[in-house]
Amino acid sequence: MSQVTTAAPVVRIPRQRGRRRPGLSTLVVGAGAAGRALVRDLIRVSSFGLNPVGFLDDDESLHGKQVSRRRVLGTVTELERVLDETHAEVLVIAIPSLSPGEIQEIGARAMACGVAVRHLPPFLSALQREVAGTDMRALQVRPLIGRVEMHVVSREAAQAITGKRVLVTGAGGSIGSELCRQLQGFTPESLVMLDHDESNLHRLELEVTGQGLLDSDATVVADIRDRARLHQVFREHRPQIVFHAAALKHLPVLERHPCEGVKSNVLGTHNLVDAAIAHRVEKLVLISTDKAADPTSVLGATKRLAEMVLSDHQGEFTSLASVRFGNVLGSRGSLLHVIKQQLASGRPITVTHPEVTRFFMTVEEAVGLVIEAARMADSAGTFVLDMGEPVRIVDIVERFALMLNARHAEIEFTGLRSGEKLHEELFGVSEDVEPTSHARIAKSRPPTTSTWFHARLLDLYEAAEHNRSDEVREYLRELVPEYTPSVAARPVVLAPYPDDY
């Protein structure tokens, strides 16, 4: 296998011209002490990426008045009207004493308007100090990745979800669970949350419904590898929209266990596509990864192959589309969680290479991309969000360590692992890219597959079933011509960072 040392040129997403806002337009619920302190912080510190446009408050004596340089625009009962008039993209609930049920009700109304929702932790109400912007339950990404968070979901996105029967696979994962929470706000006719892990489903049901009884049709235990079980689920629940988030996604694990990657990422997707077409699902959206662009890893090759399965199985009634994610900040097992755990343990923070870069997005951006893809997925293709410039991992490590007041964190460079690239791309060099109706989302045309594609897929599945790893790797190279496996690089030895980095 050849060593991959350089990456193909990054293909830039077509961007529409226009004046960029200094931050996401933000409506604040609560003009009390917490809301006022929050707005003062947001005005003072632009790196939060939120531009407050006004307040909502039920105290009628405040209506029309300026509070912390922003006007009180109405009551909570007027939420939808004010959101529409201000074109707000984010709603921040700044009443720490609200009950979880009240927060959920306000949040659901806002999300139904295509607005992202954040809130202050309720325990702040017991603290004898002013609330600061950093207390918000949302990661402020600009100091880490050099750009403000984008509001991806359009107000038209609700039309693709409202009144529909929706099914989410991998619902208990970090992406799947956030997707379920936002979908619930679009008032689907039903939301079926499918996962093979019952503990994940229990936690998710508590978050979405406030109950964890696991006795409703909303939670389904099933494995996407089980073809017959999937058809049974589709017969019972008759989904119209399917979001496919279930996957094995840890690159080094799949390098060591490629058969498992094929069983979940390729065969599992194939099973789901067949069930969707057989049961006349309207739209299926596959969650893929930027590692599928000119892949060098088993993870990237299996996700690229999953994209190809979709393009090879376009149904007469069913629209099949993919979305590619960058690295999702804040997801379970993500870079930030690893950094935090390593800092807490006192161990050095491990980074593969001092120059390695990645594309980053927040969980909210990732979910917004999925929902927008469902709106736009009238034809096959892969949707990708413009995530700006790629960012050096070591820069994020340094910035995040400083945010956690760990100024003298030690960084250890371990060397690129098998399958890893120094730099990722959003699209492969041979992919045709075109703009979409969304200014920050581009789309690649579906790949063409050979006449022998389906037969060779069956050979791949048979090799994976019998755990013949070498055969699986060879079939992946044949099925995905742009797949060029890379081998591990030796650790990079550098002088340590100075104490004042």
C-alpha cells in the first residue's frame, strides 16, 4: 500500500455574494437580570457570534422599552410573530428558573419556525452573581475555529417535516439524538427513534419526551444489519422521511476491523435503502463524512460506498440523498471531549501531527444540514456545508486548553495512523459540484456505477460475513476506484511548546 503524503486540492463550495452579519440575529426570552446581563455580554463580546435584536418578556410594563440597549418586543405568547418580524435565527431562553417543561414548550415553538434554541442552565438561578454569556449551554465556536456558527435551517424546512411520519436510525447517538430533538419541534405526525442500544434509547426518550418508560411506539430497538427486522419496522410504522445516522465511525477501529465497517456502513445502508424503496418512503437522507471524498481509510471507503449504494438504487417514488459532515464539535467522542478528559487526567494531549487540519462544524450546524437536505432532496446527490477554511488540530487544542485555563498543557505528537490524511477535502477531485438554493450548501452529482457493481457488492458482503479482512480490503479498492489506502506515519518529534504559548 502506498503512503499518502499530500492531499488533493480543496474544492471550494460556490458562495453567493452578500453582506455577512456580525453574528446570528438572536431573540432573548426574559428581560430580567439574567437576560440583561446576557445581552450586555453578547453586545460587548462579538466572538460569541450572536447579535441580540430584542427581548420577549411577560412583564407588560417593560413592553416597548429599551433594556440593555435592546427593546422588549412582546410577550412569550407573541413568540411566532416576533420571530417572523425580526427574522431571528437563534432564541436564547434566559429565565433560569423556568421548568424543563416550559423550556421544552418554548423551544418546540421556536424550532417549528426554523430557529435554533439555547438556554441558560437552571442552576444559575441559585448563584449570587450576574450571568455571563459564557454560561450559555452552547459551545462558542468562533474562538476555536475562526468563524461564527451558521444558522443552516431555513424557515421552509418545516414544510418537509410537519405532519410527516419520520424515522431516525442511530437515534441514540450524539447526532441522532440532537436530530430527534430538533425534528420534534417541527411537529411531525410521528417520530420513530431507532437504535440497537436500549440504554441510548432510554436516555434519548427522557430528553425528548421527559419520560423514560420505553413503553411507546416512539422507541424501537433494531439493528440495521438485520434486513428482515427493518422491513418489519417499516411495515409497522410506515415512515415517509428517514434519516440514517447509524454507523460505525471511529477510523482506527475500522482499519483494524474492516469487516465490521462493511456490515454496518455498507450492508446496513443497503438494507435500509431496500426497505425504504419497498415501502414507498418519500425521502431518505444518509449521513456521510468528508472522509468519503477520495478516501484513504476503511471508514472513508465504506461511507463512500454507502453513498454509491444510494445512487445505484434510486427508486421511482423514493428520493435518496447524502450529506457529508466535517468533524462535529461537541458530539460524543469528539476532539473536545478527548482534550477535556486528557487534561483532567493530567496526561499529555495527543495529536497525530503538528500540521494536520480538519473541517469543523457544530452539532447544530450538522443537524441543520441534514434537515435542509431533506427539504432539497428531490434528486440524488451529496450535500455539503461550507465550513470555511480547514483548521489545524493543534490550534484548536491550544485555544480550548486556554478556555479551560490550562495554560501549560503538554502536547504529544503520535504520528498519522493508518488511513488518516494530513488534510481532508469536502469533495473528491473527480466530483462535479454545483450550487443549491441554500447559499452555504453545495451538492455533488451522484457517481455512476459499473454494470458489475451489484454483483461485486454481494461478494463484498459474503467476505465480510465470513470475516475475511484481506478480501474485504481488495473488494473495497475495486468498488471505490478513488480509494487509496494510507499507512501509518512515524511520530513527529518536535521541541516542546514554550510555557507562554
